[in-house]
Amino acid sequence: MPSSLENISTQLTSLKQEATKALTAADTLEALEQLRVNYLGKKGQLSQILRGMGKLSPEERPRLGALANEVKEALQIALETQKTELQQAQIQAQLEAETVDVTMPGVSRPLGRVHPLNGMVDRMLDIFVGLGYTVAEGPEIETDYYNFEALNTPADHPARDMQDTLYLSEGKLLRTQTSSVQIRYMETHEPPIRIVAPGRVYRRDTVDATHSAVFHQLEILAIDKNLTFTDLKGTIKEFLRQMFGDDLPVLFRASYFPFTEPSAEVDVQWKGKWLEVMGCGMVDPNVLKAVGYDPEVYTGFAAGLGIERFAMVLHQIDDIRRLYSSDLRFLRQF
């Protein structure tokens, strides 16, 4: 009958062979950790075998202790070796999964472009701001007072027939001109003032290649002491020079607007043709009185233009409807 020492030695040898084989075969770090607990944990198989050492004599214990340390060290070496291999395999798999082929073409992210109308507005504002003007804005839904009456256009004035207005309920309307911004600004500011007002306007009009029911205007207004028509002409000529280039022939033709007197239309000679580009004039004294300015002390000038008109001329666009079509083939040209 084998002694306790032989019996425990046999168990340790068998455990070493079994555990080494199991540890080497583990294919995941989770499985390996479970084997470590099973063989080397406080309640593991090695600890259970070593509990039998209490039955051994003092002379036998050192021999068994040496064998137990040998088995434990062998299992720890097998454990660490397999753990290192599994970790390296895991890292390699992650690297392969995350590898970037630097020779592949990049992902295309097309950049947005500035719409030709927005680009035209920005260009115009840059010019006028450079001349000392402040950008002003106002509501698109207006009252009859700001759109007509305060601009020297009473209810029975024939000039109202020049603009087909879109009326809303409760006496409101869609503004037909950005001139209403001038009135609102003058009501809350004292002279001297110099403003530039871009914005969307609305009129009942038949849509075709050169007309739209919704379009954009830009107007300027300057109020100060001793402003004259010469100041107006100089401002407009400088603006047109920066828009169209140097040595541009400019023609001022007498015209009529209810809120300016005298008034003029402005033509430029562009590529061999005369083009009407804007209207202008000295602010009518009645407009100054409507906002509480003394026309005996202050004078002023105003000018307005169609932004679509300038965009069509400068970009050689043949149909105004292209500006609103959202056709990428068209928009990518700008």
C-alpha cells in the first residue's frame, strides 16, 4: 500500500501534467483565467492536494514541499507563457482589424459653396462698409405706413400703381422695397447716419426670365448736414467702379421716385451696352419730416438696386429663375 508521501507526490505529478496541458490549450484570456483559479487559486486543486501534508512526518514535508514548489512554478510559467501569447494574438488581431491602407484614396467630402446671390450681397456690403456705412435690416412683413406713407406715398398716390403689392390680413403686407428699413432706422437714430440695407422683397409679378415675385434689393441712405447730389454721384460711381472695374462710363438720367427729389436712374456701359443698374436721388423733405428730422438742417441721399440684376450681369446669367432652382450643375460654377 503506497504511503501518504507517495500518494501526494503522485497527485502533484498528475496535476502538473494535466494543468500544463490545459493551460497550453486555452484559447482565450477568459478561459486561461478560469484555469488559473481552478488550479492555483486559494481553493484550487493544488491547495487541496497540499492539505494532506499535515499527515506527513517532519522529515517528509520538506521533500513534498520542494515538489509542490516545482509544480507551482511550472504551472505559473505555463500560465504566463500562454497569457503572453494570447495577449499578443489579441493585439495582432486588433491591429489587422484597424489597419488603414494609406494607398487607398481618401473619402471625398465636397465643400459647400457660396450661393451667387449671397456672394453678391457680401461683395456689395464689403464695398459700402468700406465707405463707412452700417448694415441695417428690417421685417419683411410690413405695415402700409412704413412701406408707403412714411416714404411720401399716401393712399391715393399714383406711385402705388408702380408696385403690385401682396397684401395680408390685419392691414399687413409683404414689403415691396427695402426702403422701409430706412424709415425704421431713422426713427430710432439721430443724424448723421449712413446705412446699407439688403433684403428680400415681394411683388405681384409674372415670373419669367427677367422677373420674379420674390427678389432681393440693396439700398443705401445717408443723412447729414450739407449733403448734395454731388456726394450721391461720387458714392455711386465709386461703388460701380469697385463692382465693374475702372474707367466705367456711368450715365445719370432724370427719373421719378416718390421718396426722392430730384431722382435719377443710373446706367453703366458694360460690354458695349448701356445697362440700367439702379435708382437714386436726394431724400424728399417730406420723408425727413415723417421721422422727425428738420429738412432745413439736414439733407440726405438714397439709392437702391436689384441684387439679382447685378448677379445676372456680372455672371452672365441668362435667366433669373436659375438663381432659385437649386440646380447643382448651375451652382457648382460659383
